Amino acid sequence: MEPILDVAHLNTIFAMKKEEQRSYLDAVAQELRQHPIRHLDTEWGCLTDFDLSDESSLDAAVAQLLDSMDLTQKINQMSADIPPKLYKVLFPRYNCKPYYAGEDLALNIPAIKFSDGPTGIVAGYHSTAFPVPMARAASFDPELERRIGDAIGKEGRASGANFFGGVCINLLRHPAWGRAQETYGEDPYLLGKMGEALVQGVQRHMMACVKHFAANSMENARFRVNVILSERVLREVYLPHFLTCVKAGAAAVMSAYNRVNGQWCGHSAALLRKILKEEWGFQGPVISDFIWGVRDTVEAALGGLDIEMPVTQHYGRLLEQAVTEGRVDEEVIDEAVSRILRVKLRFSRVGEGSYPEHLMACPEHCALAKEAAIKSTVLLKNDGMLPLKKDIKKITIVGKLAKQPNIGDMKGSSAVFPPYAVTPWEGLRERLPDVEFRYADGEILDEISEKCKDADAVLIFVGLTCREEGEYILKEGAVGGDRTSLALSEHDQDIIYAATRANSNCSVFVQGGGAVLTHPWEQSVKALMLLWYPGMEGGNALAALLTGDACPGGKLPFTIPRTPQQLPYFDRDATEITYGFYHGYFLADRDGAAVSYPFGFGLSYARIDVKNIRVERSDSGVDFLADVSNKSEFPASEVIQLYTGYENSAVERHVKDLRDFRRVYLEPGETKTVRLHLEAGDVDYYDQSNGRWVHENIGYIAYVGTSSAQQDLTAVSFRL
């Protein structure tokens, strides 16, 4: 079938009236039945024929394959296999099966087979739905994230994919960002460590792609906004986590939709060629973000964009024409195709044996989803209310979200479809069969008062769904996107006040993908938990936590401000915006702001002591040791955090920056020594006037403790 290569045609399809679109798609489907799409008979085709015992043999294999190709075949490697007119026929919903790019039947070269994420594998209808990445960031547990990546990699292969596009490590500059749930928070170091772990887990089985490169921290305006930022801010705030994942061996990088300093990210030689490929030595391909990630054939190719996804619009024949007319040198094509072939060859040897379909949402992966939900939950307040008393008799549950599966964005590129999802109502009733449960959906405030007044405990469920945040969809009314307010809805606040007026034993459980303002209503409740979008096992995880069978240990991956005025400027409709050096806890530290809950904060049922901070020199830097003790009857965990401050720096610095963390598990009465490490280069700053990193011979301060709040930290001076 002849591909239609202009984006206007694709937009025309989406803009058709329903009857016109149905007629058009029926005709395309009929053509497809007469001329079905063929694929290779084997998963990796000819790639398994090559000796790949070392780097030189890999280089030789790439050269041999490249020499066997004519120009059309080379450009096919850089182009999606789906013409626009087939897009809606083959995919009734986004990524329900993998997107192919670069399959060559004549040369027996396999495609990159793309499946999105990051809450799990998007392809199919029975994937494991893990807690969203922002929740998993709250675990501060890279080893847990590595295990989740391993499970995602297995399910990706079982669903027919070999490429996972769900390692989202964009920085949360402002909590109103609609896709906050897809990333790991406001701190570059935390983003890098969690992204690195996901890459390593996934790549035991399939290629992992990190996204969106770079400075993509808005949703509604992502197709048009120009992000202005200095070279130092770019290097120190918005790029370190990408470098961490590149060093970890990430197979691919996805460019962003937005502009950076006037250039579209998918066309930016400054980002893609100079920084990513030349300075960092990245050897894999760069793929475009979907549909609108490429705006011009020549600019994208010269800028370093190697693969257009998920449909061929600007590459394919248009790119071949640009080469034959001399507007793009064939050496540019050869360089891009070499990257693509190299990564395919590498991963043709990854993973052992077959990946049967029964791996999808298998018992082991469902249990992992429950473990992640338990470790991700953040206890923000607890005036002796939780865990629930063993002899509790009556519980009133308030709020529609108690009975509603709420696992994250279900309309965009991170929508995962599990075989089931346990709600809080189901999980608690299953765990507490002898308790009398009452339920009020919250629509009638008098009903709340009546059902709460004599309950032993009132559990109130409020928060967000994919209609209020997530990917921005302009269909049947705008849904999702960046939030206009960080507060709970007025109705949710009315529910809380109605319940607390009737009963003093109220706990609130907030669902959502990012920060929600808790002031002032939090003052009226005895306990407050942040549940996030907790995945398919969220209800069972909550039941384990509320009964004391598990102990909360999650930590905030962002700051919850007291007021919106404590945040950087944000305009979700901006065409241009400046990103500065301060956001999140960096901004709160600078301003001395009294936030509601600081970055890195989270309570436990246990009493954890951190004492005896000391310094040890190592060959490459400095180690900081702390003795951590569990002074309670609960098996528990704590996250010990290391921040650095700077004395008399020649340049403007943050008050402190996260440099390392360790989650430690402790039995009742147990003490362990935790070691945190700092490399000498970790405290360097970027000198944009000379284009280099600078190490200062000054005094430094190590802050060691359990959150970013000064009262939770012990300061130790040192030199590097």
C-alpha cells in the first residue's frame, strides 16, 4: 500500500465527522484485508546470524548490514512502518499492539516494536498495572524499581514488543503539570536513580527509551511552548537525570515536543548532537515524540533525529527526496542507521527463552504491584489514629473514590489495562470481614453526618482522576491536562468538613498523581495518607497498611506547598516561559518558606532514631555513616537522605541538593549502620561562560537525615 506522507492528511482523518471517518476507515480496512501486512517469520530475523562476541564484531555486523542496503532501505530503518491512513484502522485505541518501525522483509531485518508505559505495558488488555511512577518514586527504592522494570520487560516481550518507551524522567518543575504522575518528582538526583533502575530492569529483556529530551514539564502547551533557560540551568537542573540514564546504557532517547531556546527539541542539534551524542557519547538512536515530534524533514535529520514515530509523515520518501536533492548528506543517514542497527543487534541477544502470554499480570507481578503500593504510600499525619485498633467494630467509608478503580491516566500514552483493580472498599472489606461497614458516596452531606456520627473510624477518600489531570485530550470536551488549581475540589472539602463535624476520628486518603494542597482542612483530621494512583492492588495494599500488617514508609518526591504563592510561575497556556534555577524544595529553602510538607518527608508507625553521623574518606570522595535504630514494635523502614550545602561559593547555589539516599529495613529493636557516598564531582557547578564543570576548593556541609526539612537533618562540615 502506498503511504500518504503528509501530516495534513492525518489531521484530516482525525477531523472527519463520525460518519465520514467510519466510511473512510471501512474502505481502508477492506484494502487491508485484501493486502494484509506481513511480518518476519522470526523475532530477530538475520540478526541472530552474526557473531557479536565483542565490540569489534558488533561494529563489523553494523557495517556489513549497512553496506547491504540501498538508500530506500536505509531510510526505511528511520521511518515508522505505519502510513497515516492505517493508523486508526490498526489501532482502535492507543498502542493496543506494538508500533513497528524499520522492518525490512527483503533483508530479514526486524522492526523496533514500540510499547508505551510507564505504569506498565500499554499493549494488550491484561497487563500488570503498577502504581504510577510518582508513587514509586515515593518508595525511594531503586531496587524495587529495578524489579518492576524486570516485570515490565517480561510483559513487553510477552505482548510482542521489544522496545519500551515508558522511562519518563522529566523534572516536575510545578505540581500543576498534568502528567506529573508519569515521572519521579522534583529532584534531578532522585529522577536519575529511579530512571536508571527502571532502565536496568527493563533492559534485561527489551530496549528501554528515556523521554522526553528535554525540559518538557508542561502538558497543555507542549506542542507550541518555547522554554527559555540558561545553559547552567539546563545542565544542572534539567539534564543530569538524562545523563544518569545514558550512563546506565539506555537503548534510546525520545525527543520532546516543545522548543528549547527557540529550537524544536526534535530538530535541535545543540541537544541531540552536541550534548547527547558528542559530549555524553550516547550510541543509540533518538526517536521522535509521536505525530507532532517532527515538523520538518531536513531540520530533523540534520538535528540528529534518527527515527520518526509512530507514523511516517516527514521521513520515508520525503527524506529520500531530500538526500537525492542534496539537502541532506547520505552520511547523515548512514550515521543514524548505524545507531539503529547497533541497538537492534545488541538486543537480539537480550533475554533468555520464550516469553509466554501467561506472564501478563501473573501472580508474581501482581504481588509486586501490591508490594510497590505498600512501599509507595506516604503517611503525612497521624494523631494516633492509624493503624486501626484491633477491636474496631464500625467503619464509615466516605467518597466515590473508595469504590472506583483509579489507577492513573486511562486516556493517554500511559493507559494500562489490567485484568482487575482492587478498590479501597473491596480491599478493606476483604481484610476486615467482621467489621460493620457503612458507605456514603458524598453526594448528600446530611447522609455523611448521619453515617459518621457513631462510627469508630471514618475513612474519607478524595482526590483526582484522569479527567482532572493526565494527558490533555480535546475530544468530547477537554479532559486531563495541566491543573488550574492545586486544591481539592470544593465538594471534596465539603465532604471532609461534613465528616469531621460529625466524628472526630476521621482519616483522609488522597488519590492523585501529584501534590494536592492540604491547608487548612488537614487541621480537622487525625490522619492523612497520600495513596497516589496505587495500581491494580491498591485496595489490598491499603488494607494491609490500615490493619498494621504493613508499616508505611513512603517519602514525598516533591514539596507540598502551603499556598500556590510558594511555587514558581506557571501558565498552562504559555507560548513562551522561562525556567529558572529554583523550584520545589530549592525554592522553599531559598525563601525560607513554611511549606505544608517538605520534600523527602513521610511518617511511619515506628519510631526511628538516626544518630552518630560521621565522615570517612574514600578513594573517590567521602562517605557519611549514620546509625539507624527502630525503637518500636513494628518492622519498619526509613529513608536516610544526604544533601550538600556550600560555604562561600563564588557562584549562586541551592541551599542544599540531594546527593544520595538509602532505604534501610529494620526489625523491632534493630540498629543498622547506613553508608551514604559522595563523589568529588557531585558538588561541581557548570560554568557557562567557559562551557565546563568547575570544582570549588571551599567548605561543604553534609546534611544527613529523614527529610529535606532542617529539623530532620544533622549538619556535618567537610572538604573535598
